[in-house]
Amino acid sequence: MPRYEYRCRTCGDTFEKSRPMAESGAPASCPAGHDDTVKLLSTVAVGGSASAPAPRAGGGGGGGGCCGGGCCG
């Protein structure tokens, strides 16, 4: 179940709530019981290592230009 982050406009507390996506826009009371809250935009962190492989020493790869090793001495 997704977690959504909220901030209370009354006390300034920031809190999270787990709720179904269908209820993501529904009002949320803060832990202190205040109803004047706003849903915050949060970034999503995704685990894993889907990065490109590191370039080889010597600039192999043949992309042309200086990065391809043609103009660097």
C-alpha cells in the first residue's frame, strides 16, 4: 500500500499515512487531530543498479570526438 506524506497547517507537523491510491486525495487528519492538512509531493527512491557500465580506461568505444580518444594526447 502506498505511503503519502502530509503537513499540518495548524501545528506544522509532517506525517505519513498508508492508504490505497483510490483514497490518496481524501482528507487526512494529523496525529494531533487537526484537519487542516496538505498532501506533500515526495520523490520516489527506487533501489537497484540500472546504471550504465563505467567507461574503459583508454577511451575505447569509438564515439568520435575527444571522448573517442581521437584528439587527446
